[in-house]
Amino acid sequence: MRPSLPQHDPLAPARRVELELARREYVYDYSYEDILYAESVPLRDKSDVAYWLGLGRFSAEIAVNEAMATTTEEKVAALRASLEEKLGALDAAGWGEFTRATRAQSDDTDTSYPVSGVEDFDRAYRILRSPLMLELWDRDDVFAWQALAGANPTMVRRLAEPLETLALTEELYQRVVGAHDTLAAAMAEGRLLVADYAVLEGLTPGVTDDHPKHLWAPIAVYVWQRAAEGREAGLLPVCIQVGQSPGESPMFTPADGTSWKMARLVVRVGDSQVQGLMVHFGLCHLVMEAITLAMKRQLATRHPLRALITPHVENTLIANEICRSSLTNPGGIVDRLQAPVLPEAMGLCVKAVADFRLMASSPAEDCAARGVGDVDALPVYPHRDDQLAVWDALEPFVDAYVRLYYTRDEDVAGDAELQAFVAELGAEEGGRLQGIGDILTVDRLVALMARIVFRASAFHASINYALYDFSYAGSGPTSAFGRGPRGGAEDDDLAFREMLAPWDIAYEVVSIYYTLQLRLNRLGDYGDAFSDPAVAPLVEALQERLAAVDALVDERNTRRLLPYVFSRPEQITASIHV
């Protein structure tokens, strides 16, 4: 049956009854640290066998890998021989037993601290794919590259004028970059970028397994260096200030040896807090939790917008229920692996959502707000460039879909279900998404729907699926376990290694981020989501545009420092399910 707007539906009374029941079943719950979760998730929303089997297979691989990493070589051979057969026979009911059995093969938990060297972490990848950073972690050009194409690629912004909290001088700048460039010119031309972690200032570090954690609020500065004779174009790290107090907080440059390596870790630890707590969990999971609940409570199953949104919230409620029980709970993943004490970590999540503006979240709007949209000043920015290409492929589909059902602005204004949906998204007792405003025209509705679909798919994929490759323990730890750099001889190899996680805690990070590689759907593959035959040619056109973006990204990757794959449509999931 073709979807219909409520004002045109002869079965409008039945729709109202359906939604009254839904509002009793799907309830907003802010009782834990002011974080939004569904009060309970109905069985129908968590009974996807493929979902549980997928998680089970990943968990089994992690368990076998851990056993191989911590047991004797004799047992490794036996485990390898049985792995393929056992994994092939797994089903949703049996993976837990298999996981426990394989973990029992491990001789001991390796709690080594400090590790003898970064290479100690390499044995965490016995059957798991080696992450990109395993071989590249100590390169400064790759450190800078992560600001543009890593797991937190929306952190940098243009530094157009001196920052009061940053003690960067012309003398220091030229000492690092060379006399061919000046700080003033880099600022004026839009080539100077900053990642300022001021939001972390004053947070209290936690403790894991009796190991105190450390956290800073660093400022990292980068510059785009143009190509010249004997000099390649690229993004260079200029300096890292370990703190927000110019003149007091120590400042380091790539010439500072081990102190610089320690300063890079300070930045990566800061990046993990912003990425994991604010951008990933806050601006993806919690934002889409609000949208999912509002949709289920206010849009009837026959509503065309529900048909559009549903594929993009597949398994989102259950993914977030798992977050509630194992990620954000006391003693859970955030408590153990992220740096701040748990209540302050949750506070970062809440702040991220409170400051977020969905209607200003398209990639072009985000780049404009951060001052990084100028391709002449910053010609290579893989996340920006590929996300814009995906947006340009996706937005026309959403536009055409919405206009199938809303031919006039009056259709939008007269849709009571839509208006209730929008109101609830921003309500204090609802989604608490600020700044959406009135949605009374077709253009405004297209803008809202496009941003919802994009956030659930392309944006989340670019953040989530980069984690495994860029969180190698030697260069991207979620917490530091030793003091930061001070400068001088006391910043030696031991001081660097003491910042790194104990081996077992580092492996916890591996296991979490490996599981987050699960992909159960793909952007543009809608299956039987749409009953209206008029939608089929729109989907076909979308798939053609997405295939063209895949080809474009492949071509761009031949000219990049490293391939950037996290915004390739072929690898973009349709929904947040991990």
C-alpha cells in the first residue's frame, strides 16, 4: 500500500490509535547521567538473528586471537587448526560458549606494564587484520594526516588570528617550517589549522586496575605546506602545547625527540575523548537515538517519512541498549578505557548533544563553520572532500523522495504527525535536539531529512569504522598511564612507554574497536523498504551516483599520502548498529 500523509488517509483514526500505543511502548529515559536511552527496547527491535550472529562471530575471533596472543606456540598451532571449522559452525546461540572456551585456552592475562616497546602491541593481531597505524605510527606526516583523514577528522579548524591560549610565535614557526614561510602568511591564506582540546580542561582523570590515568587539554597546530622545488605539498605538524596556559604549559615541536613523541600521545589521548565521547557516541548514537524514538512515537507506519528513516535506524535502539549495559555503565568500557572519571565523561556526551545543531550539520555547513572549506588554502582534506561527494549523491535522492508526497508547502504545515515529530525532537522531555526550528516548507523538510539520513549513514561510518585503524596502542591510546612530556633528558624511552597502556588494557581497546567493524547493511541498498513503486527509479539513480563516488574516491586515493576508505559508499552502512 502506498504511504500517505495523515491528512489524506481515510484510516486516520487507526493511525492515532497506533501512535498512542507506540508512545506507551517507546519512552524517553534520561535517568542515567542525563543520557538519553529508550526506557526499554521491545523484543521486535532486538530480534535480528543476523545482528547477534554478526556480533558473535566478531567476539569469537577476538577471543581466539587473544588466546593465540597469550598462550604457548604449541597451543597456537592447535587453535589455528580448529578455528575455521568452529567459526563455520557457529550460530547465534552458540557463540558465547565458544568465546568462553577459546578464552580458557589462554595461559594467563598479560598485565605487562610498562611494555618493553611499542612492538609488544603487535602480537595483539595474530588472526585480526593489522591496523594501518601498526607500521606508520611514528611518522610525523601520518600524525598530521590523521587530522584530515583519521578517526576524528572534524576537530581541526582554521586558525585565522592568534589564539590567546597559545604561545606560538613567528620565531618558533619559522624554526619549524623554515624561512620560506611566515606565521602571518599562513594565517592570512587559511593554511594554518588548530586542534584545540580546551573542552578537556579541568577534567578529573580516572583509575583502571589501580593504574592512574592522565589527561590534558592540548593545542596542536598544523600548516599546509605548498609544493616548491625540493619540497612536497602536505600537512605538517608545527607544535603541540600541552595545556591551555601560554608560557606555562610546555610547548614541543618535531625537533624535540622523545618529548615530541610524548606530546603526540597527549594529542591522541585528547582526540580519543572528543572522538569517542562527543563526536561518536554523542553526535551519532545519542542524536540518532532521539530521532529513532521520535519517529516511532510520532510517525505512523504508513507515513512516507517513516519509510525513509526506518532503514537508517535499523538496529540502532539495540546498539544503544548495549551501550547502556556495557559502555556507559559503572565499570564499563568508558569507565575503564576513556580517561576522565565516569560522571565527567558522561558530561562530555551531554554537552556535545546540547551544543549540536542538526540543521547546520551538512558537510558543507560543518566545513564553513570550521573555516576549512577553501580548497585553494587546503587542497587535500580527504574527509571533507569525500563526505561532500557522498552528500551530493544522497541529497537529491532525499529531495526527490520528499517531493513525491509533499507537493506544496501546505502539505508540510498540515501534516500533524510531522509537526509532532519535529516538536518532540527539540522538546525537553523528548529528544533535546536544539535549533531545528519550524519545518513548514518542502525545502526545510528536505533539509531536515537529508541531514538525518546523512548523519545515520555517511557521517557515522566515517567516524566509527576508522577507529580500528587509528587506535593502535602505540600511537592512539584511549588513555595515558604516565605523566606527559616536560622537556629535557627525563623525557626518555621509559617515560614514553609509561604513558602507554598495560598490555591487557590495550587489548580491551583492540577487542572493542574490532567488533565495531561489523557492517550489516549499506547505504543505497533499500531492499523492500519502499512499497511505493514510484521510489524505485529514485533508488536506482542514487545507486548510480554512489557508484560514481566510489570511482571518484578510488581515483583520489591514487594521489593521496594514504588511501582514505571510510567515506567510500561501498563501505558506508545505512544505519548505526555498532
